[in-house]
Amino acid sequence: MPAGRPLAPLTLTDDERAKLTAWARRPKSAQRLALRARIVLAAAEGQSNTAIASDLRVTLPTVGKWRSRFLAKRLDGLTDEPRPGPPRTITDAQVEAVVTKTLESKPANATHWSTRGMAQATGLSQTAVARIWRAFGLQPHRHETFKLSTDPYFVEKVRDVVGLYLSPPDKAVVLSVDEKSQVQALDRTQPVLPMTPGQAERGTHDYVRHGTTSLFAALDVATGKVIGTCHRRHRHQEFVRFLAEVDAAIPPGDGVTVHLVMDNCATHKTPAVRRWLAKHPRFVVHFTPTSGSWLNQVERFFAEITEKRIRRGAFKTVRALEQAIESYLAEHNTNPKPFKWTATADLILRRVEDVCKRTLNSGH
């Protein structure tokens, strides 16, 4: 049998061998790059292409290709070459111009840029502008709200409340307390059309009001259990009554204190409330900063019950709405799960500081 064509000798430097070995063994390497590294390492040991193909279960042309690529370009020859395609038509300078214009200017006749407006201003296509915005995470059409607290004791209150969440005192029950006031019993003017395959549930845009109720709730931040009750009015009298219900729901224990995290609503600070708290010394109140209700974990529960039970419901009476809320509370408390608070006070204060700096430098 005639001998095959002699192979060009393949020798490796120490650096090349170390790099190829790392590529071949590292678990996170791309598998195609790891395979190419194994082919070259086997070839450097003097194995024939046929033996390498058999050991690595690849075709003979594959072995020959990567042996030749390595001999021609060394390590650079094992990486993928640029795929064929048309050349770029948008330069880096044009991309930078779109990004800069989006961030630092506004159109003359609008509050924010649109893809069509930016395309007209820069001479690019609307599709190109949309791709650039997606690549840099720019969304001029979106607008969110915020408000910085002006509470002179903001830092102290943040550290106090967050400290309760992350490291509560011994023998303490921490309750996040608030009211979801003026919950409307809304009924649609026509029956809701149920969901069908390919069609979402549909309801009329107009509605009929049947009255309101207020949900008073206390969230146990350790267990996720919620003590809640509905009242037709939202006054300090109802709040005192709710505090009595909380007191009855938490049996007194040896040295157990109940810490209430509340916002600065006027109903929480009336003389009647202060008198009730004075008569129940195991209750300790912690106020969130002014305009800092986002520190109150029960607000997250209110968002959930609104999304899951109230917003899309149709209620012909206030009592029907209250029954729906009570049913949700009972089901929630059968398997309560606490919200996981991870932000430290230092992290929150740093973020507020960053917002302050951006606000001062925004030019508005």
C-alpha cells in the first residue's frame, strides 16, 4: 500500500502548550475551541490524522483543517474567522451621535425622541435607530416617577426600619402596618367576555361605582402572615379598633414586644392613638420617613392583592368586595411567605445619594 503524504512537523512552545491545555480542560471553554485544542495537542505528540480522528470521533478533513490552520496562524488560527456578509454601513461615530443626541437633547416639538424623529434628525433609518437604542438600553418613550424624602431624620429612620427587617430584637414581632384606603367596588356595565384560545379576557372600559372600603393590614415580616380587616371609613377610630384586633391576634408572651412600622398618616398620630399605645406598652412604633412609604413592606402586599384580586374583579356591592378581600386574606394565610428584604441601610442611602447627584446635574 502506498504511503500517505508526509505531514509537516508540528511543534509547540511552552506558552502554546499551556494555553492549548487550558482551552482543552477548562469546563467553560466553548466546546468547538476545546476540540480544536485537543486536535493540535494530539498532533504535537506525533499522532497521525487518522488516529486523532478515530480517538476524538471527528472526520479526517476536520483534523487536517485545524492542523493546517494552526501551522499557518498558530493560536489565532483556532478561533472562528469573521463570517461573510455585507460590510457595515453605520459607523461608530454615527452610533455615538445617536446615543449622545438621545441622552443630551430633546426634539423641538416634543418631550422625548421617537425612532422616526431621531431617524429624521440623524439621517439613519428608523430600524437602525431602534437597533442602536436596544443595544444601549435606551427607552425614551418610558417615564417613571420618584420622590426624594425631605424628612430631616431620613437617615435615622431608614437605619431604624431596615435594622428591624434585617436584625430584629430578641423576642420581637415586627409588623408592617398601613391602610389601603378607598378601595372601590367597581362593576362593569356589561358582562366580562372570558378568555378563549388566542383572545384575552375582555371587559368594558366603563364601570359603575358601588361604594368604597378600606383595608387595614398588618404584615408579619418574619412569617408573611397578614392580619387584615375592612372598614367602611378611614379614621383614627377605625385604626384604634384595628390595633385592638392586632393586640388580640398576638397573644402576650414573656417579654415579647410588638414593633409597628407605619407611615406618617394623620390617623396614626392622633391623641386617641397615642393614648391607646400608652396603655399597651408592649407596642413600639417606628415611623418611616416622610415620602418613604416604599420602606413599608405591607405596600408590597397591597400591590399583590390589587393585581391578583381587586383590579380585574367585578363587584356589585361593597360587601362583595369585602368578601373577596377576606377570602384572599384567608387563602394567603394558609401558606404565607415573607418578602425577602436584602437592601441594607448603607445601600439605600448610597442609592439616594446617587439620585440626588443626578437630580442636581440634570439641568432641570
